[in-house]
Amino acid sequence: MRIAFLTPEFVTEASYDGGLANFINKAAIMLQKRGHEVEIFTSSAENEKIEHDGLIVHRVNHKTYLNTFWARKLQKHLLHTLDVLFRGYYLKKQFTGEHRKKPFDIVQASSYEAPALFLMKNSSVPIVTRMSSFSPLWRGAYGFKCNFDNALADWLEMYQLQKSHRVYAPSYCLSKALSAVTPVQVDVLRPPAILPGAFHYDDSVYRKIAAAKYFLFFGSLSRLKGVEFIWRNLTNFFKSNAEASFVFIGKYSLPPLTDALRAYEDRIIHFPAMSHAQLFPIIENAWAVVLPSIIDNLPNACLESMNLGKVVIGTRGASFDEIIEDGRNGFLVNYGDDTALAALLTRIAGLSAEQRSLIGREAKKTITGKCNADVQIELLENYFETARNTWKAAANGKPQHYT
């Protein structure tokens, strides 16, 4: 098959190192290794065609003069909506040119920012949308209010979802959230737990951690990911565990120190986002990886940590409970339950290395079974094939020309 991925972000772009960008990169590489032709169309600050990890990447700049003109005319009240519209238009324009040269068999578009918005009325290729997030849910978790601009952008995302040939999500958590507000059928395909195949361990950052005993959080340092939940429990945790430290790795900044927490400042260690080569030694030597998100979507941080045989603490009702069985292959806590989180951290700190290793082995076994990379990529491949075949059947076996 000839497969196109349309996305608002990709790993070739500055600061786009999150789950969506990484999933597309890894999945595209694996699909290409299985004999498919894969091309990426991503929003960018540049207009160019490049090669990245053996993939053809079309970098498409939508920040045009016209975009700026209308933003000024509307006094910045519809910046988000305009961004979605212009991004979708220019991605569609670039895709159309390539599609006419050599037709694609299927398009996978991200739900976030509706990058396939202007492709929804085409009749030449089926569109599969992958729900990477659900803006109303994510915005609520951040505590942001929904203004008119947000509501319009949400409607555009929903339009793409409703008009797609197929829609799938990585977790039942996200699938249920969408099903509650729209009749769109959302299938579930778990993400492949892929560790980088050829990387060297770089322990230069790990050596800077003086503490031999520490818990670890890595990802975006945001309220959504549960950083505030961890933060407000650190003082009591440090009081009860005199030898323990807590390591935070990720972009953005940590919350301000409270007067009580300032006494333990030397036991809070923060590094910016880093490469997997530097990150993995820190993961492997942690007591446990703490990921108490308000809401999430089977994040890479969880899958990678469990695949490395580490104990993971996740939150109930935020997708972690789809793969973590409390006490067997990891631990679960209710978001906002300070008493439970503090007690759980102390409990894990008190486990022997052998006990933590046993839970870690169960974690790895779970990932190997439920999110095996080869199995999940084959399922995705079959999903694309089925979508293509049913689309053809609906068109009586005669795909239409691009409109």
C-alpha cells in the first residue's frame, strides 16, 4: 500500500517530541519496513521535501501572509480556528499534488487540529482518523475555559471525525469519551510499544544524579500529566523517606517551591527533555516511574517504562488501568487522592529490589502480550487494508477521481 500520514506535528519539527509525533514516526518506519510506501505530511515552519529515517517528509508551512492578515482583521479572536483552517488547507494542497503524481491507497490523519479537514469531501482515497486526543477533555483537565474560538476549532475536529471512513483510538478511555458525545464508531487499536532499535546508552546525565534511590517522572511537566499532584505530596514523602529523591524530566518548568518543600530542594532533580539514549539509563535505575495523569491515552512514557521492566504508578480512569493490574504489574491510584499517593510511594520505597524486579517482569510480560510492536503494526496494516477494501466496495469497486 501507499500510505500518507497527515499530522500537525512530527519529530522533524522543533519542540514536537510528544506522543503523537513519536507514534507516527515509529509506526511509519515499521510499515515501510513491511514493504509499504509511506510519506508524511506535517505542519512546519518551512516548505520543503526531506528524508528522515528513510521516510519522505513533506514539511508544509501554513503561516502565510494571508493567515496573518485575517488574524489581524479578526483582532486575534479566532487565532486557533484560523490556524486549523489554514493548516488543513495547505496540507490538503500539498497532499493533492503528490496524490495526482502517484495516488495513495489510504490516508491516516490525526484527529488533533483536523489536518485532513479539507480532504473529507474527496472521493479518491479513504481517510482513517486516529484519535490522538480529544480537545474538550484535555482542555478540561488543564482547567482551561472553552471560548468561542475553542468551540469552533472543536467543531472542525469533530467534523473530520464524523466524515472519516474509519476512526480508531489507542485506548478504550478515549473511545468511550468520544462515544459519549457523538454516534461515531471508534475502534480501538493499541499503540505498538517500540523501543529504539539501534541506540547507544549514554549515561552522562544519569551520572549527575547523586541519589541511588529515586522516583522518576518524565513527560510534559504539566497539570494534565499530574505534576501538581506529585508536587503537593513531596514534602510528606521526603519526611517519611530520608534517603529518597525525585527526578523530573521534561519540557516546561516545575511548580514553584513552597516554604515547606524548600527544605528538600536538594532532593528534587530536574532535567529538560532528552534523547532516549540518555533517558533509558535513568528509567532503568529508578525505583518506579510515577505518571499520575488526570487523563491520558496509553502514553509512550508508560509503555516504554513497562517494556523496560519498570514499576509504573498510573491513575485509574485515565487509560493506565487498561494495561496495569494494581499490585501485579504496576500500581494504580485515584487522581487527587493525596493520602493514597503518599502511602503508595512509601510502600514502593520499602519494597526489596527483588520485589520491584518481580513486578517489573510482569509489566514487561504485559506489554509484550498486549502492545507487541510487530503484532500491533500488523493489526494496523490489516485495518488499513479492510478500510481500503470496504471503501472500494462502497464505490462499487470503482474509486472516483480526486475532487
